[in-house]
Amino acid sequence: MEIVNLAAHFDGKHILLNEPYDLEPNAKLIVSVIQMDDDSEDESAGFALANLERAYGDEEPEYPLDLIKELNPAYEGR
């Protein structure tokens, strides 16, 4: 069994995925509702920052530029 987390939102009538994803008809889903208030927006920003710090932390490897298969010509960070 593979579990995939997908961001979605409710438009007042339907739950809509934020990004396209191929789902089979009758696919089993779990929906988690995140109630946001003024304070929880600050909490979610902190949560996102903590996950970014974990993803790019000191324990994560540095990947050399020669692993890039296709350069982004619009990137100005060089």
C-alpha cells in the first residue's frame, strides 16, 4: 500500500486537489480537515519553516551541480 499526501481545498461544494494527480475511479481516500484561525496561520508558518530546516539541515547531503540534468536558464543565482 502506498500513501500519497496531496494538498487540497474545499470550494464550498467540492474538495479539489491543488495540483493534478491521477486517481483511479473509486480510489480510497482519507481526508484531514485543517481548521485555520488567526493563530494557526502563525503555527503553520512555523511548522513549514521547521520542515524546511529539517529538509535542508546539516545532516542532509550537498548535491553537486554536475548531477543537474537540465539547467534552468532563468536561474540568476550563479
